[in-house]
Amino acid sequence: MKAEAMSLTFLGNEGLVRIPFFQRGYVWDITNWDDILTDLLDFEKSHFLGSLILKQQEKQSGKPKEVLVIDGQQRLTTLSILLRAIFNGFDTETQENSEDALRNYLFFKKNKTDKNYFVKISHSKVDRSHFHDVINNKIPDDLYESITVENAATKTTSKNSKIYQCYKYFSERLKDISLEDRLELFNRLLDDENKILVIIDLSEKENEQTIFDTINSAGVRLSSADIVKNALFQKALELFDTEGEVEELYQSNWENVFTIDEEAIIFWDTPRATGRLMRDNIEILLHSISVIKGFFDPDKHTLSDLSNLYKNYIFNISRSNLKDFISEIAKYATLFREKILVFNPSTLFTYQDHYIRLFHILNICEISTFHPYVLSLFYKYDNDETKLLKELSKVESLVVRRMITKSETKSYNKMCKEFIRDNSAIDLKLFEQTDDNIKNGLTSIVNKNATLLLFWIELYRRANDRKQSVKELKYNYSLEHLMPQKWEQFWSNVDILDANGILISDRDTAKKERVAKISHIGNMTLLNSSLNTSLRNYEFDRKIKGEGRKKGIKDYADLGITKFDILTPYEGGDKIWNETKIVKRTEDLANDIIQIW
């Protein structure tokens, strides 16, 4: 390895400068472009723009000298585009005078006698055509005019490639700069003494991944997914006979899955909640696969270990096994995108949609630990829907029953590993929470969990009611305690009864009984809007009817669990709500829950 401060003119000594086809695309934005141009226009100071890691390739007879860009493609791409933008802004005479200089650094000939010039930097697959358009000056006027530059400060968005945006940004900025300064900038960029880069030059035998990881750990921002991808396809280049084979593998199993279009790119870059953390979809996927394959142990490893664990896993892998592994990743990714669902306020839920029900429950319970196991089930039973639904329902039941009984969740990592090794292990875990445990757990349940349970009980009842035409609901209902938590002011005249319906005369005992029953799920219901704050603590009659402009429960009772459980008996003359009613309704809801889960 050799490191040396150099100017951009190092390009003149290179033939083909190739960015590996599998490297991430060009991602710099207006902040980076503005910083680099502002910095370079300060002619009073020296500049350092960062490092490039290059690896010399073995010279093949009849082919031009070739070097790989291991790291630094963002700044190399940016400086090349800036050079072209400056040149294009010159008048005809100045362009004629500087054309040889531009050609020497941005283009190469395949041999000394060749009359044709080719773009010197062969870009990564995702940006290659756009970069060639810019460097070859092949952007038509109408296309140029249509390019918008994304700018968070002005809330300007763009669907154009970052390569095109970079070129337009520099072209427009340079129009406001004097010719004298543009000439000075062009000449300085191509001045041998203007050493703005550190070039780290690797021989063909040196391990670029080790150097790359060292630079990355020093602050070059690459995601674990980028590092995993680079490691996979760098390994493929070592094992396969031709680069063409690796490109085909990359296109069919990576590009066609992760970067085939803008929608795919956005999906895999989008963060989602995993417990209390936000992680990109692609990182969640790669983590899940590593757990499924057994080389990530949640009890020993953290997400910061993910990329190194992948590299260790493929270190001694054979060519056929690597090819199979990359194909597996592609299949897991396809299943993940189709099946591992996310929700928004407009999502409509139905009881019969088993996937949606499971992931909604996992989401509300903030449990992502079982994602690897669930993904493994999708993979294993991809062609057996009946078996798949049976196994998924077990996961759902396990989570719900443990949530109701307030069982600890720390063992979920261990469970996940056990279930992946042996599906039947989940059956034993399901027996740990008995129906009696469930009934007891429903006597003291937190609001979030009560809302979730009541919502799915409502959908369950609708699914089994032929008279009910509306089977889909949004998850946007408000939980209401029928007997309020602050009951003393308006509910003191309601007798407090024991389990046998006998009046409790001791004041302290009665108070404890009432407080305990208020937290039963039978005392809770869902409304399609929250009651007025002052109305919530009113006695049962006024809570039902409302008062003046304050709407009551009857105005918000769209759901059967409120309309039929509460409102219908009230309208039939049963206008008392007490501990006996709460216990009875808790029993009824418990029967539904046990039936469902």
C-alpha cells in the first residue's frame, strides 16, 4: 500500500478507472456540492478534499491499464462533473484551448493508435449511463431544463438522478461566477501542485476489503448493507471465472430486487420501527437472514457486528454455496417486501387477513424479535399456504397470550432461535399460558393492549356475523373506561357489590374492589371519537347521553362491542353499570379472546 498527496491530474496517468458495478450509487447532494465548490473557490488557502482508495489491476495484453476505485467514488465523481461543467461554460475559443487538458483527464484511448476516446471513469451500474451522458456532453437542452435539484432548505424534491442534479447545480452556480475565477478554478483543478487528494494505492495482491473497512470505521459513512453487498460480490469476483458471471449474478439477485426502480430503492432505504429503534428495511432483512442462517446470535452480537459476521460467514465459502446464498437473500428479500407489512392511518384491517393481523399485533406490541422466525416460515412454506397460516397463528397466539399475562419478553431472542431450529418448539411455549392465566390477565390490562384486543374482537365478531356488511375497519378508535378511573365524585352513589352480588359495607374494602374492577377489560370499550374531558367522569346515564353540546357514548358507538354490549342493554332499560356488569362482560370478552388466540 502506498499513500500520497496528489492533484486531480493523477487521472492522466491512469487508463480505465473502474468503479465496481456493485458499489452503491452516487448519493451526494446540494450540501456536499455547495461545500466543495465554496471551498475550491477560496483561492487564498490550500485544500484537502479527502482520500481515494485505488487498486491496480493486473495488466492484460491488448487491454488498457485498469484501476479499481475501492473508496472515494463520491468525490471523484463530483470533481469530474465539476470539471465538465466548468469547461462547458467556456466560450468556443477557450474550449478549443483547453480541450486537450479535459480529454487527458476525463477520457482515455484503449491503445496508442486508437482514434476514439472513451469515458475514463466506468461508473457503478446504477449511475453509468447518466455519468456517461454528462461527461460526453450528451444531455439535450430540453432534458437539462427539466432537471430539478433537490433542496431540503427550499423543500424542493426531484426525481432526477443525483448525477444529473450535480451537473445542473454546478452549471447554474458557475453562471454567477466571473470568467476569471472560472478559469482559475479550472487551472487549479488540473495543476500538479494542487494536491487536494490523498491517493491510497493498493497493489493487485492487497486485500482491499480490509483497507476499505479501516477507512469506513474512520468515518466514511457506509451502511452495514453496503458493506455486506460489497463483501458478497467482491467474494464472487474472487471465486467466479469472469466478471460477466458476477454481473449476471448481481443483476438477477441484487439489482432486480433492491434497485430495479425508484420504488424499490425507497422501500429498502425506508426505516421502520423495530421495538423502540428505527432501522432501514434492508438492514432488518439482512439481520433476519443472519439469525435464520445461525451466524448472528442475538444473545452475543449487536447490529454493529452484522457486516463482519457476514464477511466471516462467506470467508471460506465455495462458489456454488455463495451463489446459492446470494439467491437465498434475493428470495428472502422478495418475501420480506411482500409479507412483512407496515401500516399507516388509512390501512383497512379485516379479521380474515392473517398476515395483516399478525404484523399489526407485533407492531402494536413493539415486538420485532420474531421477524426472523416469521420470515423463515414464509420461506419454508412458500408453497403451502395452509401450513404457513397454521404456524403463523401460533406466533400470533404466543405473543397475545404472553402480552395479556404480562410474561417477560427478554427470552424472545432465545425462543426465536429455538423455533427456527424446530417449529414444534413453539407448541410447548403456547401451553405455558393457560386459559385461566388469560382470564386473570384480563382483570388488569393497560390501555394500549386493551385497545388492540377490543379492536380485533370487534373484527372477529363482524367476520362471523352474516348481517354485518362492513368487515373492514381502520385502527383509529379511542379507548374509554365506562366506569371512570376518577369515579368518586359522580359514582359514589352506585352500590359496590362483591363477586356474589352482595353489597360491600366496609368502605376501604369497597373502594379497593371498585378500583380493581375499573382495570378489567370488561369496563373498557372503543369509541370512534374521544369523549369531552369533563364528560368522562360523569355518572353512567350522562356518559351515555351526553350533555348539551358534549356528545355522549351513544353518539360514538359505531362498533358492536359498544353498541350491542353497552348501548342496547341501556336502551332496553338496564341503566346501571357496576362491578357485576364489568365481571360479566370481562368473562364474555375472555371467551372471545380464548376462541381467537
